[in-house]
Amino acid sequence: MRGRTLPDGGPVELWIADGEFSREPIPGAEVLSTGGWVLPGLVDAHCHVGIRFGGGVEDEAGALAQAVIERDAGVLLLRDAGSPVDTRAFDARRDLPTIIRAGRHIALPKRYIRGLPVDLEDESQLPDEVARQARAGDGWVKLIGDWIDRETGDLAPLWSDAILVEAIAAAHHEGARVTAHVFGEDALPGLLAAGIDCIEHGTGLTDDTIATMAAKGTALVPTLVNIENFPDIADSATRFPVYAAHMRDLHSRVADTIGAAHDAGIPIYAGTDAGGQVQHGRIADEIAALGKVGLDADEAFAAASWAARAWLGHPSLEPGTSADLIVYADDPRIDPGSARPDLVVLRGAVVVGSA
């Protein structure tokens, strides 16, 4: 394969043998591509394989279809940020993306979407459940950091600061990182003080919590295409006017919020939150959305490709590693939202396009 690559547009020449990038040129190799823009496989760093669009849980066939949709969009590495569906059988399929699983969401009763999380009877159970999820997952654990509290009628934290310290330490002891769903402001200080590794959504970030994240190197996956749904969520929450107003306010200032996080140097990665309210296969829309909140085109593609792969422990275009790559015929930075790979190569096999 020959072409150009990002971020600098420099030339790249690659050889593939036995599903991996070769360390040496291969005489007589079949030529897959002699032009275009060659990138490492894309990453959706926040999706849910097995959660049905519009609500509910997919069967195995439905979850499989979601993985195929992602693959065909060039997404070859998925971080599944919580799903009740066991997708480990997919790991034997060489034609499906690699999935990094965070197990199931961990919540308290009536404090998240019914049927999706493990609901604990009491927060004292959190450290043990975090450890269990860490041992069962792929190096990540997912907490619900805040959700609507129907008694107060607004977003509120689920966990005390003290139990978060114990729980995150338990995950780290098992060698796992922890992330949390957080829409509002109030849950962030406790999660960050406890040493959480990543924040999902982050619409409630303030100057203080942005500074803390930047100092600690805490990652952010803002899921901008899902935040577009906040006004609809607010419109449906007629019984909770304070919550509805809060969601509209978070939505109205999201560009400033995420832009400030970027300006502060917080590592930002692309995730669509596909499953539930977002269709799978929308990584191009998320890349474009990141470009509208302050990331330049190279940064936005890095957040969905080589930088995200490094963050998740997966190499990019390196000899001796899995040959996972995509090729765009034209520079995808010109119109990221419309860019679709013309060629997708997964584990050395062409799965989209033709040789």
C-alpha cells in the first residue's frame, strides 16, 4: 500500500503479510492501493454494542449487526462503555472490530435506564462490584456518576466521595481504569478527587474541574452527537422542570465547555454513544462535531484514530501488529462529516472496497 497519512500528509508505504504489517518489503506483493490517505483504523471510544437504538436490548443478531455497521464505517476498535449483552463470542470473528468492554454500568435503583445497569442495593457494595466488573472486563469499569433524582427533580450524584475513593482504588488494584457517565456539575469534584481516569459527556465541566482534569491528565469523551439529544430529553421531562431547564442549559453551552477543556490541554477522544439514542456508524459525524468545538482537523482525526488507539493500548501501522487500516480516496479533512473510507482492511483482509 502507498499513499499519504495524517497528521502531516507525508508519504507512507506499507506491506502486509499473515494479517500483520511486515517489517520488510515483500517482493511481488499484491498492490492494494497506490494513492489516497491511509489512516489507522478508526475508534469509537464510547459506544454500546447490544443496546438497541430507541431503547431496549438487542439479541445476538442485532448486536452483530451493530458491530458490522461500525466496521463498514471504518471503526475497527470499539470501547463498549457498558452493555448487558455478552459479545465475547464476537472475539473469534476476524471480520469484526476489536471490542474493549467496560462490563455493565453500575448504578443505584431507579438512577439509570431500567434494564441496563447492575443496580446495587447500597453504595457500600460499590467497591466489590467494581472489582468484579474489573476482573470480568477488558481493563475498564463504567460508573453512573449522576442521573436525575426524582425527589429533588434535578441531576444529582449517585455516590459519596468516600465510597468513590474505595471503588476507584479497587479497580486500579485489579489493573482496570474507571470512567463515569456525568452530565451535570456536582458529581465531578468527587470523581476527580477519587482518581477517576476518564469522564464521559462532561457537559457540566467548570473552570475548576477543567483545571483539575488537566492537572491529572484525566481523559474526556464528550459524545457530542448524543448531546444533540438534550433538548428532546428536556422536552420529555415535563414533570421535572428544573431538570429540563438544566439539560437545556448544558446543551446551550456545550461548545464553550468542551472548547475550554480542549484549550486547557485535556486529552479528548471521539465517542458517539451509539446505542440507545444514537445510531451506530456515526463516527464521521462525531469527528466533524469535534471540529466545531475547537479541535483542528488533525486533532479531530487523531481523537478518532491514532491518538485514541494509543490511549486504549492499541498500536497504529506498526510492524508486527495487526494490519487494521482505512483508506480515503481524498483528504478526509476537507469535509470530515461526509468522509467515508473507500477501503477498510481488518487484520490484513479487505472488508470494505476492493483490491
